[in-house]
Amino acid sequence: MSFALLAACNSVPKAVGSIDLTSPDGANRMTFILTEAGGPMYSLDHKDISVLEPGVLGFELRGTVKYQGLVYKGDKIEKPDEVPPYMFTEGFEIIGTETASSDETWEPVWGEESSIRNHYNELLVKLRHKADGKLMDIRFRCFNDGLGFRYEFPDGQPLVHFVIKEEMTEFNCAQDNTAWWIPGDYDSQEYQYACTTLTGIPAEFKKHTNQYNSSTTLYSTSCVQTSLQMKTPEGLYVNIHEAALVDYSCMHLVADGKKLRAHLTPDAQGWKGRLETPCVTPWRTVQVAESAEEQLASRLVLNLNEPCALEDVSWIHPVKYMGVWWEMIAGAGNWHYTDAASVKLDDFDYSTATPNGRHSANNDNVRKYIDFAAGNGFDALLVEGWNIGWEEWANCNKDYVFDFVTPYPDFDIDALNGYAHSKGIRLVMHHETSSSVRNYERHMEEAYTLMNRYGYDAVKSGYVGDILPIGEHHYGQWMNNHYLYAVTEAAKHHIMVNAHEAVRPTGLCRTYPNLIGNESAMGTEYQAFGGIAPGHTAILPFTRLNGGPMDYTPGIFEQNLKEWCGNDSHVNSTICGQLALYVTMYSPLQMAADTPEHYSRFMDAFQFIRDVAIDWSESRYLYAEPQDYLVIARKDKNSDSWFLGGVTDEQTRTFSVALDFLEEGRNYEATIYKDAPDADCYENPQAYAIEKSVVSLQDKLELTMVPGGGFAVSFKAL
Ligand code: NOJ
Ligand code: CA
């Protein structure tokens, strides 16, 4: 590796030299540059196409505060002055470089395939800040599917405890790419996606905000979230995200023309990160693919996470579940037991309170769900609203909202768990924290212990509302540390975690596979909060799912909520569109979200949800275009069956799907669930046809999806 002299061109400050790092197949080339001013920069090319032009690397750091007591200025008492922040982006010299290569294959506990190849070339550049001797290394890994890099602050140097004012990393896009984005928000990802050029983001921003979310903090009209999917004018699919977000704040991107700049989520005082050497930042990832299908197959984000940290993973397993849930979300039932106006948790006698008669988590209703879920082969049943405190809970100015251990009087926790276990299923615990995080941490050990006592092995947690302590954000360093604490503490109790409203995943499920799900995006619940436009589920696998699985909660068969429970929202998807999601929205945790009554009317279509696998040995991305359509085939990890799913946006689409993924020399019984020709997601969502035929790998299936529709096929090996 040479430190080549680089001539200055228009957009690049004068460089004293550069180092190239290429991917194992030679297609991606990262160039590290040190400018004359000692500024580290990097660029990225794919074959002869420039993906990123030289972009800045480094930080702005807080100056030191030397505590000298309070400062009296006349009769005013002030805090001591701070040394002003300083740039940590220039004035460096290279004190060493190291290179390495790796090619290993690892087996995830659960996933889209049974083994994953991690193959890259690596460059470590060691930098020394000439003025003060502070050290910062930058580690680059170049893969066939893109680039990862992170900052590393070694031990034994002048920088010990330090505070980040801003991370200055730039992603200097070479072109004004098309981008699929959601607004940058320190507290919510519950948005539908916009699609504009990078320079077109500010003009469209306002139209795409969601002011009704229970906690939302926008920064500027040019700030967007990751994982950001882009497409270049040359047709390359470029995705910017991060991997292994640990003890650091979540990164947003601010568009300045076609250039994107990192923007970290602030803490309550406005600082962006408090670090102690030795430490590393999360990886900044830039995936590059020549097709949309290739982008979906990229495992770069998982590969940049640490291997599994848990010694025993035998207790972790995929979960297909139902829930006493949708009826509350849609408005047919309640989480709360009484209509009491204000409840002091330790000072309210529920046993004498008047029930409101709409409490869904009651013994009879829960037993009904247990019977249906167990009778149809499910693993588990989620029950929300089982515990006291729901009378007043979200953004309610209360710290002590829930205790996570006391059931409502009509929820017999002992009897219901016993009943579920006798039928071969488990209950899934629910911990809505109402974002009162200190309160949750105080009760966590007791709450997990209670779960162990009754045989729960999975918890759905939630963070609705503004974070307490006030001023912290859902995606700041403090909260990110909390989410991971909840996962690692749960692991000690052999509990799997599915956290809603938590920070968007960055592949940490590789390291902590008991993190089996997250929400962290707009999920099916929004079909009951105003509806979701078709196309949403065709963009999520490119963006939100890039970092890990989503608890999207599919499977809604009754779209007309008005008729059911007076809710004005409509579920904008056909029944077959819902079936397809079990294949297209990968998750080891899959819910059949609708009610037993609604499924009972369509048991032939429900059969697909009963049959579909939730853990895969192989996945094939057959046709895809972000926000337009997806066709994906997957092989069950535990049998020879294959499953196929397709979703579309507002357009009718037909695909002729070659079945060449099937095993040679074998016949399969195909059961095809497809939209009826006159179906559509608004007017006629429940029209479908089911066909059966015997097929082999020479065959093709011609499958048509109506607006907001889809198809699902199961292939049972004969
Ligand atoms: C929002 C979650 O996304 C939803 O699934 C849950 O039912 C409610 N919060 C209440 O916790
Ligand atoms: Ca939510």
C-alpha cells in the first residue's frame, strides 16, 4: 500500500497524499486522503463511477471545563467559562497504518439465511493531532457490497474523557441522487417515506412530517434519518446507515445540496456524546449495489457488528404470535380498566373501582385468544393492558406510571399462564414504559423476575411519549445505553426483547440475538391511525430492516374498521397483500395481528399464516424496486418448504416468477394465494383466490397484484 501523492482538484482541498483500499472483488475503492492542512478525508468509487467525492472526517469537541467554583460577576452568579469548542478535523499527521483482510462465515441464531459470509479488506489509519498529541484512528473496511468506517480513540493518550459537540463526518454524494427518506427526528421514526432528489428534500419536508406523534423533535427541513436508501443517476443503489450503535448517539443526516453531513442526537444539554478512551464510534456504512435485489441481499450492517456475546443461546427462538392488541389499537377495546381520571399508583384501590367494561385484557377474552392461538399452532400470545396504571399514562407528567408487576383485578396472571402452558403456548409480557425510563430501570429486575416466575420468555417493551428524564431524546446516547441495558439484563433472565419506539436497529441482534424485534418505524398500527399508503412495505426492507427485523404486526383481514368498531381509518391493503408480508418483511417474530373473529371468516386464507416459516436457510430477492414492489422467495430452515411473497404499491403489477429456486428433481405442492382480479385495497380488499398445483423448478407462475395487493405462495416438498 502506498501513500501516493494526489493532485488537488476543484472540490478537494490540497492533499499531501492518499491511500487506496479496495473490496475483495476490486469493484469498490475507498481513497483515504490527508489534506495539506492535516485533514483526513475519504472518497468512494464503484468501478469507474464516483459514489462519494472527498468528504470530511472528524469531530468538533467541547473545550475542557476547569471547575474553579462559581464565578461572581457583580451580584450575578455564573457557571465558570468554558474553553471554546475546537475542531478535530485538521492538524493531524499519520503516525502509522495497518492493513488486514478477513474472510469468514458465521451462523446467525436466526435470520434470512443460515450462514453469512463476512469478507473484507481493512485499513487502519493512525492519526496524531500535532498541536496537542491527541490520537484518533480511523478503521475502514471495504466489502464487495460497500464500505464501513469508524473512529477509534486509543488508550494512553491526552484525550481521556471528552464530549462531542458534533461529528463532522460527510457523505459527499457525487450526484444529486434520488433518496427515500423520512424526516430527521430525535424521537420518532413513525413516518411514511418521501422520495425526492437530495436537493429536493427541504421543499418536500413539511408535507412529510407527522405532528400527531406522541413525541417528536425535528431539527431542520434538510435533516433526514438513516438507513437512507438512494439511487444514483447511473442506477447504483447506495444506502447510508450505521452499524453497532453502542454508547453513542444516533446519527441523522443533514443535506447540504447533494452533500450529507452527520448530525448526532443531542442530550438534555445539547451535547452529542460523552466518551472515555479507549472507545470506538459506531460504524458509518455506505452500501453500494448494482441492483435493488443486491441491496436487499447485503449483510454489511450485520457483518460490522460483533459476534454473538451470549454463550448459551439455546433459549432464543423465533416466535409466531397473536395478541390481545389490535382491538385496543383500533378502538374496539381499552388498555385501561377504569375511567378514573387520575390514578396514584400506590394509592388507588382497583378492587373497589368501577370497571369501564371495555378492558380487553380480561380473563375471558384472554382465554378466547389462547384457545384460538393454540388451536392454530401459534407459539405465543401477547397481552397488553394486563397491568395497573393505564388510566393515565402517555405524556402525563407522571414519573411513576407503571410498576410492571401488578395485574388488573380481572387478569389472573397465574391462572392465565397456567392455561396457556396447558395448551402449549406462552404469554408474551408487555412493558409499556411510557418513556419513564428511570422508573422502568428501577423496576426491571423485579419485572423480569416476575416473568421468570410465570414462564414468560419474551417481552414487548414500549417508549411512548417524551423521555423522562426531561430533555433526553429517544435516540440520544443515554437512551441507547438504556435499550441495550434492557436487552443484556433480559438475557440474564433468558428473556427475548421486542422494543417499540426504541432507536432504529443497527445490527446489534448479531451480538445480542435475544433482541428479536423492534418497531422503530411506522408499523401496522398506523392503518388504524389514519391509514398507510401502499408502497410503505416495499420501502421498509431497504431502510428500516437494513439494521434488523421489525415487529410490523401484519395480518389484518378486516380492513373496514368503521364497520367493525367505528374507527374512520381504513387498512389500505388486500388480504393477499397482508399474507405476502410474512415473507417480504423478514422477522423472527411474526404476529397475526387481527382478531380470532376476523380470521374465522377467512380460514382458507389464514392457512398461509399457519403454514409460513419464520426462520430461513436461504432467501432470494427476485424482483425489487424501493417503494414500488418486492418479490422474495425463502426456504424454511426447518423443512424443505419454500415460501414466496410479493407486494406492490398503488399499481397493478404482474410478475412471471421462475421457480428455479426449488430443489432439482423434486415436486412441490404449491398453494397460491392471490388477489382476485377485481380486488383493490380500498374498495374490495377481501377478494382473493386460492389455487393449488404441483410444480417443479422448470415451472413459472404468472402472478398479478392489484393496487395495495400482493401474493403469497407456499411450496411443500412432495
Ligand atoms: C405503541 C406501540 O407501537 C403499540 O404496539 C402499543 O400497543 C402501544 N404503544 C401501547 O403500548
Ligand atoms: Ca409505535
